Amino acid sequence: MTNAPATDGRRKAAAARRRARQAEIIAATREIFDSKGVRDVQIEEVATAVGINRAIVYRHFTGKEELFALTLVGYLEELHDAMAAAAAGTDVPREQLAAIVGAFVDYGVAHPAFVDCAQALMVRPGDELLDEIAEGPLFRLGRGITSCLTVLSETLAGGVEKGAFALSDDPVLLANALYASGLGALQLARLGILVSEIAPGIPTVGEISAAQVRDYMVTSALALVSPTRTNA
């Protein structure tokens, strides 16, 4: 008589407990992000929120960067759903693009911690991320980002096929550029500060609303694909 089934059962149970603990830690991190932002959040704070020792956190994650990356995956999954729903609302390419960009801005304004977390990881060189984040979590992060970009790039490619868009660049490249620039614009929307010059060498500060940033991003995206624009 073999004890393989019992051994397999224990392994499956242990794996399930591990996944549950990881999900609990990620959920606690997300709650902290949503309540106070990403800045200065430490592993100790996450461990306290879960009611465990920080050493247990390190049993499940290689470090803070990996934990933050997997927390970002949750935001990206929600963002993808919002962008996909926006795209599904119409089959007119320009309306689709406007809706997708608008959904991106709306989500970022509602979830400032997403912007902070995404920007924090984007400024890190790729080799550093490979050193600090295991292959599996890094793959999940890449898949989360790609899922959002694909909604955008497929809309751009579809618009080209229908003759509604004229692109001088590859749709995937433009989608990546819009995503990166969009994160910067979302930071501007949060700050609400517009810097200008009232006279040579004399700066002044004005205000800009999230709605203005949204309108600008939508208008800019449409301008980039307009068949009437002049390519340099």
C-alpha cells in the first residue's frame, strides 16, 4: 500500500495555505496603499496589518519590491477590466480610443497609489528588477501591464485597418508611449499645479483640474492617430 495520495494531499494543502497567506499579505499591502499611499510603506507595517512577524513576509516574498510588484498586479487587473469595458462600449475607433484613454485617467485619478507604484517600478533598471523580483512574480507583472497595453494596441491596429487612424509608428510602440506619458499626466492631475512664466524669468503657479488633464490626454491621443495630421 502506498502513501503517495496522503503525501500529495499534504502538499496540496500546504500549497493552498501558502497561496492564502500570500493573498492575505498582498491584500493588506493594497489596503495600506489605498489608505495612505505607497511612500515610506515598510514590510514591518504590512506584517503588523496581517498580524504576523516580518520574517513570515520574507518567506513568501523576496523583498519589498516583489511584494509591491504583485500588489501592482491587482491594480493592473482592475485597470484592464475598466479599459476593456470602455472599448466594448462602441465599435467606432475614435470613440473607442477616447473611451479607453478616459477610463485610464479615471482609474488613475481614483487610485493614486496605482500611479505611485507603477512609476516607482518604471524608474528601476531592468537588471535591478531581475535581481530583486523572482521570475514568476516578474512574469505576472509583465502580463498585467501587457493586458492593459493590448487593449490599447488592438484598438489602434483596428482603427488603422478601418482607415480611421493613420499611424507613423507601430501600434504597440504607441500604446507603450501613451501608457508611460499617461502615468506622468496622472501625477500632474494629482498635483493640480500648472507652472508657467508670466514674464521672462518670472515663474508663476496656476491650477489644473483632473478633468482638464483627462480632456488633454484624450485630445492628444486622438491627434496622434488623426489621418489629417502631418507626419514629421
